[in-house]
Amino acid sequence: MTETATAVQPADLPRRLVDELDPIFAPHIPPRVLAQSVEQALHDLRGSVSAEALPEMAVRLARHRLQSIASR
């Protein structure tokens, strides 16, 4: 389970997810693209998963999308 799975204030969530993914993708993905991927993942999952699962599911979805971008 990732660190993001702990209780996080909704306003802090995007920043926490970006901070978690940045060390992995920073050499390959511009910061703006990383932040947009996180925001889009959160948008896509809100209402579809429980609030408790949202951080972990969003980081997984964003990671998957960013890996696809990085492999191009």
C-alpha cells in the first residue's frame, strides 16, 4: 500500500500524488504533464471508487498513463 492510501485532505491529494510519482517520472515527463495526469486520474475516478480508495487508485491510474507516455 502506498503512503497516499492514508487519510489525506482533498485539497492536498493532488500534490501528494505528484510528490509520490515525481521521483519515478521526473527525468522523462515534464512536471506539468505529470500534474495533469494526476488531476485527470482523480477526475476520472471520483464517484467511481470510495473516498478511502481514491488516493491509491488514482496513483495507480496516473502511473499507468505516465508509463505509457514515457515509453513513446
